[in-house]
Amino acid sequence: MATLQEKLAQQIPGLRSEIGGMVKQHGTKVISEVTVAQAYGGMRGVKGLVCDTSFVDPQQGLIIRGTPICELADRLPEEIFYLLCTGELPDKSALEALQADLRKRAKVPSYVFDVLRAMPEDSHPMCMFNTGILVMEKESVFRRRYNEGMKKTEYWEPALEDALQLIAKLPGVAAAVYRIRFKKGDLIPPDQKLDWGANYAHMLGMPDPKGEFANLMQLYLVLHSDHESGNVSAFACHTVGSALSDPYYAVSAGLNGLAGPLHGLANQECLKFVLAINKQYNGVPTDEQLVKFAWDTLKSGKVIPGYGHAVLRETDPRFTAFNAFGNRVCPDDAPFKTVDKMFRLIPGVLKDHGKAKNPYPNVDAGSGALLYHFGMTEFDYYTVLFGVSRGLGMMSQWIFNRAMGIPITRPKSVGSDWIKAQVAKA
């Protein structure tokens, strides 16, 4: 099979022709309408973006390039990136070529570490991670090539180059943030014998005698890699990239969105909820105690974190993958045992409560408990892990958008008076 660069060079001309022809022939056809509630409600459900890398089905969950995520849980993150970019999983030779390419690019410039060390000691890990990425912007090949003057049809080439440079360095920057911010000792250099995800686990420096933390990192990086283009991080990256800002600026924007409590902090909230249960009952609660705790939470006007999803109407297959990992690796761990018990009991409580559109767990319901089991107790860092993974999706979409010549994002806004007038006419 061809390398990633060769595969994209083969595919892009045909895709340009296909999409250009569709726009020319069917450009005036309506594919969505907007209600007043959607206009005021964050455009939820409005079909106004194109994303060919992934799709979230209400029943099947995340589907990456036509393959349900549950069928990809045992793959490496590098394989997922190749799949996101090309629509095909790499064969052995293509995977080895991509891994070798990423290893060659993995060294993080020393000035990045200097900047991270110069930040205030109480800086948030996401701010540090974002700063480490943004400070590397001077390395951008896309910006240099654009300033030199390149054809629009060539945009994807330096876009891919920047994406590979950035993806290769994300684990090193993220690991440095962890070790500097939480005073874990000297930075650990990458190991040229390890793959992308295993290297991240290695550079974090967590005790891992059986290699299961590395396995968790691989799984985590795969499951969080992409989620359509309308979520805050992907959409922010898309919007900034549409102005032809290079990937360092665009990914930085996406990470700023991911840092928001309504986007990237969910697994922290879920873990805090689980630990509160364990604290109240001095360990894993009985079925009766857990049901009572859930009802008390709902009656107080609060929600049960980790349950429900904007799109899904079934158990998130990403949760299923994490849960299977926990049952294999740490079935007797109190927080995980509580997560597993919640999976069995909480959907019934929410059904009886009657207000949840989806009473089933999402991906965040159990991932924090697994990180906690391996000794990563610094909750504020969890979103950085998310950011490393989501870099794969943001970058694959950025490459595709530059290859297809997607124009600058500029939806039309209207005022409340205009909406009032339209409602009155209706």
C-alpha cells in the first residue's frame, strides 16, 4: 500500500472533481432548515457542515470512514489517522512508513520546554499544552509556502507536512506539561522503538510494569480521535483554518474550545461523582445505596454525569470499549467497580425518572476511573489527553478542507428583531 503522502496524492484530484461537480449540479438544493429554537440553541442539529472523516449515528455511535468505532478499538492511533485521512486502514508497510515518519519528527524544540518552565507554577495544564503548540507556529511550512506564493491546488501538501510535524510532537509536549506542571522530575525523551501512543505513555513516566497503562493510552487515543466536525474543538479548528491560518493556530483554537467545561471536562466530573459515592459508602455501594444516591441526585435538581448524549440513543460503544478494558485489567478496583455497577443500574433509574432522552452512558462515564486506577490523579490534566487524541481528527479534517479548497467559514447572522418579524409572518 502507498504511504500516506502517496495515497492522498492519488485520491485528491478525483475527490476535487467529484465534489466540484456535485456543487455545480446540485448547489441550489436545500439540505436543511433552521428553527428559531436552533438559532438560539447553538445551531444544534442544523446541517451546515461537511465532514467526511466521521459520523455519529444515534444507534451505532461514532463511525470513522464507514467503520464503527467498536471495530477499531484494537487498532493503533497511527492506523486511525491514516484511516481518517484516506478512508482506508494502512497495510503493514504503510503503517511502518507512517510510524517511521512520525518518529523522525518527534523531537520537540527545546524552546518549547523553556516556555513551559517559564509559565506560572499554577498554570492550567490545558493552557500550558496550548501554549506549547502555539509557540511552535514559527515552524509552519504552510505559512512559509503561502507567503512564498503557492497554488491553491498545492495547499494540502504543506498542510499535511504541518499536520505530521504537529501530531508527531503532541505526545512530547503533553508529557512535558504533565511532568513540569506536577513536578514529576526530569523530562523523559521519546523512545525510537515505541509507537506513537506507547511513547506518550513512556514519556509520562507512569509506573507500568505490565504495560497496561500503555494499552489504556492506545485505547484512549483511538476512541477520542474524532467526532464529526460540529463539536466545539473541531468546529473552532475548522473555522480558524478556513481563514488559511496554519495548523498551529487552528489546533490552538480547537484546544481552547476543548478546555471549556461544557466540552472537554466531562470525564473529570464523572470521576468526581464516582469518588463521592465511594466516599459516602466507604467503598463500592450496594445496589440499593447506589439507586438511592442516584435518586437523591436527581431530586436535588442535578444530573448524573456521564449519562445521556446529544446524538446517541444507545450505550456509547466507546464506553463499552473502556468498560471491557476495566473488566479485564482492574475488575476489583473500587471506582471502576462503581462505574460498572452504575452501568447496570443507572439506565433503569433514568427511565423511571422519565426526563432523559438517552439513559445510557457516554464515553466519559468510565474513562476517568481507569486513569485514576493507574495513578493519574491530577484531574486537570485529563483534558490534555483528550487534546492529544483529538489532534488526529482536527488535523485530518484540516488536510481534507485544504485539499478540497473549502472556503472561509462565514454564516449569516440575524438579529432578534428579524426573527420576531419572521415569526410574525409565519
